[in-house]
Amino acid sequence: MSKLTLSVDDRVVSRAKRYAKQRGVSVSAMVEAYLAAVAEPSSPATQDAPILRLVRGSLGKADLAGYQKHLAAKYR
């Protein structure tokens, strides 16, 4: 295993440590998972992003036709 030195804002480090502790993982494990996701050419990072997993399906029965009409009118 290799070591990696990063420069990160102190506030970000504090929040990351708190987030990791709440989830029972290390900051190193989180960074490794992120880097593995973005470095994998066959799997876009956004596909596995935790925030997207949280909101996936939240639109349910969204009116896509209405939204398309809205966009068409907006960007004429």
C-alpha cells in the first residue's frame, strides 16, 4: 500500500473525520473509495456517488413532458 500526502483545508478535514467516525470508516478508506471510483474508466464516478444514491428515485412520477416543454420555452 502506498502513502499519499494531500493538502486539505482544516475545516474540510474536521468535517471529513466527523463524517467518517459517524459511519465507522476511516478518512483513508473514504479517499481510497473515491479515488477508485473516479479512476475506473468503466464506471463513471457519478454513478456510485453516495449523494446520488440518496436522491435516486425521488422524482417518482415526475412530469417529464411538462419539464421538456418548460425547457423548450425557456431556451428558445
